[in-house]
Amino acid sequence: MTITTLPDRVAAQAGATRPVSLRERLQDLLPKIVLAPSFVAVIVFVYGFILWTVYLSFTNSKTFPNYNLTGTRAYERLWGWTFESDPPSSWYTSITNLGTFGVLYIGLCMALGLLLAILLDQKIRGEGILRPIYLYPMALSFIVTGVAWKWFLDPGLGLEKTLHAWGWESFHFDWIKNKDRVIYTVVIAGVWQASGFVMAMFLAGLRGIDSEIMKAAQIDGATTVQLYRRIVIPMLRPIFLSAFIVLAHMAIKSYDLVVALTSGGPGGSAWLPSNFMYEYTFKRNEMAVGSASAVIMLMTISAIIVPYLYSELREKGR
Amino acid sequence: MKSIVKVFAGALLASTVMTGASLAQTKEVQMLHWWTSGGEAAALNVLKQDLAKEGYGWKDVPVAGGGGDAAMTALKAMVAAGNYPTASQMLGYTVLDYAEAGVMGDLTETAKKEGWDKVVPAPLQKFSVYKGKWVAAPVNVHSVNWLWINKAVMDKIGGTEPKTFDDFVALLDKAKKAGVIPLALGGQSWQEATMFDSIVLSTGGADFYKKAFNDLDEASLKSDTMKKAFDNLGKLKAYVDPNYSGRDWNLATAMVIKGDALVQVMGDWAKGEFVAAKKAPGTDFLCYRFPGTDGTVIYNSDMFGMFNVPADRRAAQAALATATLSKSFQSAFNVVKGSVPARTDVPDTAFDACGKKGIADLKSASEKNTLFGSLAQGYGAPPAVANAYKDVVTKFVHDQIKTSDEAVKQLVKAIADAK
Amino acid sequence: MSTASSSAEGRSTLDRVVIYGLLGLFAAFYLIPLFVMLVTSFKPMDEIQSGNMLALPRDPTIEPWMKAWGEACVGLTCAGIKGYFWNSTKMVVPAVAISTVLGALNGYVLTKWRFRGHKVVFGLMLFACFIPFQAVLLPMATILGSLGRFGNDLQDLIGTSLGFGNPTVNLVIVHVVYGLGFTTLFFRNYYEAFPTELVKAAQVDGASFFQIFWRIMLPNSAPIFVVTVIYQFTNIWNDFLFASAYAGSGDVMPMTVALNNVVNTSTGVVEYNVNMAAAIIAALPTLFVYVVAGRYFVRGLMAGAVKG
Amino acid sequence: MAFLEIAGLKKRFGNVEILKGIDITLDKGGFLVLVGPSGCGKSTLLNTIAGLETITSGEIRVEGTPINGLHPSKRDIAMVFQSYALYPNMTVAQNIGFALEMRGVAKADRDKAIADVAKTLQISHLLDRKPSQLSGGQRQRVAMGRALVRNPRIFLFDEPLSNLDAKLRVDMRTEIKRLHQTTGATIVYVTHDQIEAMTLATKIAVLKDGELQQVGTPAEIYNRPANLFVADFMGNPAMNLMEASVVSEGGRTLLSLTRSGDNDIRLPVPASASSQGLDGRKVILGIRPEAITDRDGADRNASAVEVVESLVEVVEPAGSDTFVVTHIAGKEVTARMRADADVKAGSRLPFAFNLDKAVLFDPGTGRRI
């Protein structure tokens, strides 16, 4: 072989002796300089505040932050409430509701979103009209639509009354007044709001599938149902994941939904953890408990999101 | 790049122009409140005009929603930022909390000059005076233990004023038989607890109420009397319509106004609704004390908490406080709001029959020391306790707590926990 | 572009009927609240109280709309909600513009100018999307307060606060900070699939960091711009929590706070028709954006936003 | 002094060494082809010359001046990418003119330069189109136009033909060769296609696993591969590589190749290798298919032709030639016969080995002896 290695160091120095101007050095640093403000902002305003919240959860802060560490009383109280199911503590209600709400909300949004996307993807005339109809709820805040939903679900005003007036006297739908069912009305309104967005994601995914694969499957004799079940839906896997992340974060952050629709529900039976946190921090002046519940919420979120982030970034990054 | 620069420059420019307004701050009061409905806004406008006569502007910071919840959140954020408003609408223990945090101003000078100590009932001063310093100007006194009855319905069923709890139940029965909804209730925790305040007073009497709900005496809380009060609450629950859950209080009032329901147990702010609907006391509706509570007043009071603003804004603040406690404003405002003046020397001439009764009751209760803070309304105990109390009541009403035994147990535990 | 629809011709009419039937049914479900709001907003009050909420107005009136627009009380000022469009606009436009441009720059750096640890940086920024806003309300207020005092010092020193402490600017800061996670995510995923060779070619052609961004990346980012702008615009326009806490006073109050003050009054007869009209008026910009840009929204999602 | 000098260049990503010390020089007007299997580091090497990737150590000089550390735009290079990397938002004219614009060339001069280049490449009629409206071949031309318009010191090509179909690829190859000859440009060209390398290059550098295997003219690389890898990689069909042992018989040093079920073959040691010290060693005999022919097809000027009879296993007529596969020393050995050679599978045939063209390798080190 002909390779003759020059002494590395000498070569490197030869490169370095050329004066590097300040301008060039700046040019090299530019990407980091550009990213830095955002990064610093996130570190301070998100992670700094998370630390602050964690700290407060170990104090006995009441109305205002108090910086004397006093131990884990807030967590002990939450822990105690976690198992108080009869009568249910507000915390117990909140976390069990989050379970019910989270599963149904994410599940139904995905199912409905996927169904609508598949239906819309059948070369539908009027897609241009239907698509915004499914999407528009995302554009409205719940301050706007909460009242309308509240009416519609109220047996004395809405659907039940209307159907009675139309002659269906036996119709009965009073979930919003029922402490065991009220959370399902929150699910209905939530699904109404977010499923269009999920539909758009799936629609984008469907449109992105190589049509040759579809043709191949049809030539292979797959029926439409088989085609979707065996080929298309498995290919949408990355979208399921994205949709899951988007929905999970919306589910965990859901707050105004509950307030606008149910004002907390009969006996506080519609509370979600974010309502709990807001109540204790701002209304009950038990900031330590509120902070502790926020910490637990964040830990729950991390338990879902961090593994996802880890696998995503590991796989994809070069 | 250019257009990014433009956006930034635009934002900067816009903001520099806007901050020019801060010079005017010394001649205006910044007022945080949640009185945004037509009637309330009209009442506050009186104050605004009074101040305008003195040469002070009014910077309105209205944040409605949740009976002041949103406003209190905004206030907390403003205080955390160090941007104290001149004044904020506040309730009971919240004033003391903020005073303890050292962010409240000092109105003592004005108070001395105007002799507030003598005309404002002592129980109110517990909340408006912190460590000898006046920190808040009470605007009104609401009383909670009222019945609001539709007179037409009352006449139709041939009812008379109930004097005891049993009378009340009998009256409700009559209404039920006549096919009207006997009791209009909004199934939200604060409304249920507000009604329960009256029930406890009626069931246990004045001393019991004070011991249990103001002193948080554990023996009283777990006494049989409390258990009986829960039983009574359970009885009343049988007279509400099935759709009561989650209903706003003013919708419940509207049921009484329209004659769909006979009676609502609610604070005197309900009268504002009757007035707004052009109904007159005695002819269209009746106001009775909750049976068995005559002579005693469970109150709450809207106060304007005054914040520790820089010296150059204090003149405006003092002017606001003076105007708030002026007899003319107290009269004009409370006529509209349904409440009674926070000072006992305001002539009752402008008030209707219910208002006159309210003023007289307040005066006598104040003299007899039977003026008690409402626990449901945040005047009986700090918010943590009050809300724990509301939790238990609402869970009882909505069958999550099934027996009065269990309710008492939960109440004791919840209050101990929150203390 | 895709799908089994190539065989649609061969399918029976029954299939089409079922498909259209389902789509129509769901469209009805999605439209109910809007329908309720619309019909209510055209009814006089007595008709609302006595009638059926789903019925068309017997006696339609535009009075509620006039009132919501020009007379409804937002606190002590009873001049309707028309004035608050400008408050919201001057806050939303810079917040959307800045957060979108920053997101684009971040995405550009994180995909095309990678450095050691870029994944960690991205992960940290993405996780930031998930923080509950209620938890940051108070610490953020403290920081904004310090900025405000800094602004006052500047005011004394150089005669202008440069916007520090101004409530509108504060809201812009807040929305930019908490929007960064999503905008960065959107752009990063989009630029991830953006051919790196274009960037290399531009480098060889002599374009600088910003020239490449400006001349090559941005002109080819229209789809993701649409998604990001729509997402940010609706979120920021609809925000109530921050708006009420940091900009509650009448002269800077954004639309949502004003609307809340109209709708959420706790006393007096609730004028549902006015409330509904006000709600629809307040939502017009976001509705407009979704309806007009809906097509591009799906296209933009296709172009990469959903892949991650 | 050479025009382009790459000295001791190393490149490391984390713990992985991508380039392990590369030394290459290229004269002005030369056409250097970097060739090797995928992952060998040839594209990385090209990118370091372009300045698109930093180097860990070493130096790159152009006309004696180090350019490593310089921003790509300051190196006076132009590059044609595999995917062409045309800016989708710009027209063809804007694409070609972009680099000039970045360098602040006045619009009028720019337009003239664009028009000239477009004329040279016969794409004048496409100037107003967007890249998405072009065919693959047209895009390729635009990409070249973008490089040409700059008139840089060095052109870099990163597998520019790999996205074209076979016919177009051959045409463009010719075009590039012509461009090189008419402009006298200095070119560094990356490909994995050894035919492209042979046809285009004035100098070939073969890389494998970040190491330079051999640098030389196409003929040197083809005829005198430095090691087994180069021998195997360059040429199609590949060079026949057979194990042999060196034996002394009758004062002659001969190569002995075993055959299963047949007698061993004895061949003289090729002239390219000195036979000294070989005695008794195992070697690998490398001989290209065109050096194994039928008896009549053997080179008449060759000094050492040996004829060996062997069993024909497969016959592959390729039109211009016929390839015949037999089995020697446990390996398939391909021979190249005339197109009309009358050969049948299963028959025994005399094969003429032209040992002038053969080389020997050390089986331990893989290097040529």
C-alpha cells in the first residue's frame, strides 16, 4: 500500500496556523447562537418553573409561595386521598376520571378520526365542504362552545326536551346531571373538539401512502376491508403515535372543558387532575398540595412521553 | 429577514407608544372586579362617576367567571408580578391572606377621618382591618339566610310564612302536591353549602352555628345536631327537580320569578334578579328569613381590598375608599345589588321592603352579636376549610356520601385536614 | 392521489350511499353546537326561554348581533366586543410570527446544522409542550413583573421602556415561550425530510446561514408554515388563562377575556342570544382560518408534521 | 507542486474513523475519480474537499494554499450532487445564477453567464421552468450548468449519474468527458461504478473502509492492482483469483494449481512478480478474463502463454464475446473467448493463459508481489 501518513499533529497545526477571523468563528457558532434564545427560554420558563413547582410541593405554601421546606406533607395527603374511594376524595375522583377520560377520549378520537379519514378518502364529492365541518371545532375555544354543549346535554333544555317535544317521550339522557356519567359527557364534547384534528392527521397519512402498494394489494385480491385492515392501517402506525402524543397531552391538560361544560359536575364528580391542581393552588390556597399534584401530573406525563421521545429520537437521529 | 425585523420593530414601536399612558397612572384607580353583568356594571358606574367628579380616572380590570375565581387568579398573578391594582373586589379571608403577605395598603388615616370604626359592624371589621390597619373598604353586606318565594304560587297553594323547619317542609309538601317544583336549587357546591349554612343555623341555633362554622369547634362539628342538620338537608333534597345539578343560581332564581318553582334558599343577591325582572316585594315575591333563623344574620360582604401602591397613587386610592363608603354610594349601589349597606347609618328610604328588613336585621344582629360569617361564602373560615366543607356538603347532596353519620365523619376529617 | 378508490367505479351504489350517509351523519354531529349557537343568536329572549333550542327562530332578529357587537357590557364599558379584535390582533400576530419564525430557525438548526447533543436539546424543547399552564402562571407572573420593573427603569433612564412590562408584550412573550415546543416540533419534522443536499449546494454556492434559511428553506416551507400558523393562531387567539391573568385591564384585554366577561356574568338575566352572537363573533377569525386554510392544513400535515 | 493536494487527511465521527489518513494529489486539469463500495468514505472525502464536512486532521491544499477551515463558499469549488439539489422554488435560470448572486455579481453579467452556460448545455429553452417540470436528464444538465457558470478552480461530482437510466447515463458520461476535454477543468468525481471510473478518469483513487487502496491511472489500476481488493473491485467480469503454490521444478520456479478430479496445473511465474524468495510459498494468481482465451485468440505478441485443458461448466454468450466458466483451484474461473468460439458446456477445452497480464498476490497481506 502506498499510504504514507503525515504526522497528524503537524498537519493539524498547519491548518490552525492560518488566522481564523472573528467573523468566521461567529459564522461557525451562528447555528448555536440562533438556537440559544429558544433553548434558554425553555430551560428557564419550563424546566426552571418545574423545579420551582417541585420545590414548593415540599413547603407548606398556602396562598402565596413560601420557601421554607417543611417536608412531604402535601404528598402524604395526596397519597392518602389516592385510596379514598368511598366517599371518593376529590383527588381519587380526579385520577380515576383521568383514566376513564383519557382512555375514551384518545380511543374515540382515534377511532372516529380514522373512520372519517377513510370515508373522506373515497373520492368524495364535497370533501371541500365536509373537511372544514369536521375541523372547525378545533378552532373554537371552550368558552365559546361550552355553553352550547351544556345546553344541548341538559335534559331540561336540550336533546331530551327536544325529543320529548317531537313526541319521543320515553327518551332519557341526563348524563350531565349524573355523578357517575358526567365524565362521559366531557368525553363527548372533547371528542367533538379534537377528532377532526385527528381526522386531518390520518387523512394526511392516507394521502401519503404510495398508491402502488394499494394497487398491488388489490391485484393480490384483497377486499377493501382487508386492504385497510392489513395494509393501510398498519402503514399509518407513525400517525397513530403522533396522534396519541397530541391527544395525550390534550387529555392531560384538559381543564376548561370540565369547567365550561359541568362546572365540576355534581359533587365535583367531573374533576380532572388539572382542575384539582387549579382548585388547590388558586381557590383553596393550598399551593403546596396544588404543586404536589402538578408534580405528579408531570411525572405521569414523563412516564408516557419520555420513552416515546427516547425511542423516536434514537431510531431516527443520525 | 427584513420582515422579521419589521415585526419586531413594529412590536417595539407599538409598545413604546402604549407605555406612554403610564404617566396618567397617578390620577386613576385600577380596579379589579368580577361585576360584569348589566346591573352590577351600572352600580359600579356610580362609583366611577363619583370618582370622576374628584378628578380621578377609572381603569377597569374586569375578569368574570366562577364567582370571582378567575379574578382571584388574575389578582394573584398581578401581585406575584408586583403590579398591584389600586383596589380589588375581594372576599373575607382572602383580604386577610393578602394582608398577611404584606401587600395591602393602609387606609387608617381615611378611616379615622370618616369614622368608619363606629359605623361598620364589628364582624366586618375583622376582615377589613388587619393588625389595627384598615386594608379594605366594605361595599355591602349580603345576608345568606333568606327564602325567596313567588307570591302567586304561594297564594295558589295557600301557604303562609314558615316559622320552623317543619313548617317549611310542610309548605314544600303543599307545593309538591300542587304540581310546582317546591324548591329551586342550583346543584353547585357553593349553592348547596350556602343553603346548608341556613339549615345549620336553623337546626342548631346561633351559638351552635358560631361554634361549628366560625370557631370550627370539633365537638360541635361531630355533634348529633350537625347530624340532624344533614338529615334536614337530606329532607330538602327531596323537593328539588331532577335537573338541578350544575344549574347556575340565577337560573334557579328565574324559576321562582317565572313561577315554575315556589322558593329558593339563597343570599339576598337573588333579590337583584327579582328587581332586574321588574318584580316588587310583597306583590310579586316574598322575602322571609330562613325558618328558625329570624334575628340572626349569616353574612358575607364584598370588599374593595386596597393594595400597597406607590405613594403617588395613594391619593386616588383614598378617594376611592372614601367614595366607596359614602352614604350616597352605599345606598345607590345596594338598592340595585339587593344587599344592604356596609355601614349601619345609611338611611333606608331608597330601599324596598326586603331591603328595609335587611337593614334592620343587620343592625339588630350587629348589636346582639348574632351576626355570623357564612362558611360557604368564605367568611366563616379560610378558603381551604370552606372548600373542604363545600366538598362534603355537595358530596352528600349528590349521594356520594350516603348517610348523615358518614357526612359528619367526613366533615370533621375534611376540616381537620384543611386546617 | 391514493387509496382503493381506483376501484370506486366498480363499487355498488349502496356503498356510496352508506359512505355519504355516514359522512352526513357525522357532519350533523359536528355542526350541532354551531347550529344551536346560530339559531339562538337570532332568537329574541322570550323565544329562547319558551321554545325548543333546536328550532329555527320563529321571529328572527339581528338585535343580539348588534348588541354583542356594539353594546354588550365588558365590565363597566358597554361598547360591545368590537374593540377587542384589535387588542387580540396586536398580540396574536406578533406572537404567531415570532414563535413560527423561531420554530423554523430551531428546526433548521436542529436538522441541518446539527451539533453534539442536538437530540437532547430537541427532546427538552418537545417535552416543554406538555407542561400544564396553570403550573407556570405564578412564576411567569413574577418574571414578567421583574421585566416590568426593568421597563420602568429603562423608561426613567432612556425615556422608553422598549415594551418591557407592557401587558400586550408580556402576552407575546408568554405565547412565544410556550409555543416554541410545538413550532420547533413541526418544523424539525418537516426539515428532517427536507433534502440536506440542497443546503450543501447552497453552501457551495456561497449562501450564508441566514441566506440559506431565507432563500432556500423558507420558500419551500409553505405547507408547514400553514400548519404552524393555524395551530399557533387558534391556540393563542383562544387562550384565556394567560390573557386574563396578565392582561385583564380594559384597554389591553384580548377578545377571549372580553367574551368571558360578556358570557360569564353571574347575575342578571343571561342574554343567551347576545352571548351566542358574541361567541360567534369572537370566533370568526379562527373559524375563517380553518375554513379557508383547511385544505392546506391537511396538505401541510402530509408534508411532514405528522411524522413525529 | 500539484494543483490539489490532500495530505494525511483523517476524519472521525465520535469513535468511528471514517477516513484513516488519505494522501492524494491531482494536477491542474486532471480528472480524479474516487471509487469504492458504498460506505468506503468516498463521499465523505468529497465533502471534506467541498468544506461541507470538517476534518479531524490533515490538510487540503489548492495551488499550495491550505483550504481546510475555509467556508465552502470561499474555496472556489462547484459541486454537482447525486440528487442534483436544484432549488425547487427557483427557476432554472435562478438556480444557475444563485451562486453568482450570492457573490454579488451584477444582474446583467449574471444573465449573460447564465445564457452562455445554458447554450453550452443546450438548455436555453428551459430557463424559465421550475425543476419540478424537468426530466431527469434535464435536471442533470441544470445541475451541471449551476457548477459550470461559476468557472471554479475545482469541480466536484457526487455520483451525478446514478439517478439516470442506463442509456442516459452513457450519454451523460460522454458529455462529461467532452466537457472535461474542452474546458480543461479540474474535476474530482465520486462513483461506485468502476466503468465510469475507468472511462472518465485521468487518475483513480480506490477506497475501502476509509483507507486508500491505490491511486493511479486507469491502466495502472486495471493492470497492476495494488492488492486483492482493487483487483476484485475493478473490472467486469472481475479478475480471476486462484490459489497457487510456488514450486521449483527443474530449475524453474513454477506455480502449481490444484484441481479436483483432474491433474494439477503448472504455470510459469508472471514477469510482473520477481520469483526470488517465492519458493515454497502460497500465492494468489490474478488473471483477468480477457487474458484467458481459446488457443487461437491468444495474444501473438505475448511472451508467456500457457495452454491448459479444462472442463467447461457454463457458457455465457454476451454478443461481442463469449464468456466461458471453468473450475480451477477450487474457484470459478472466467475466460473470454471470441463471440463465435464453438464451445459447449460439459466439453473439455484448451484455455490459453497469457501470463504477461497476470499478477501475483500475497495471500497473507493481500498485496501484490
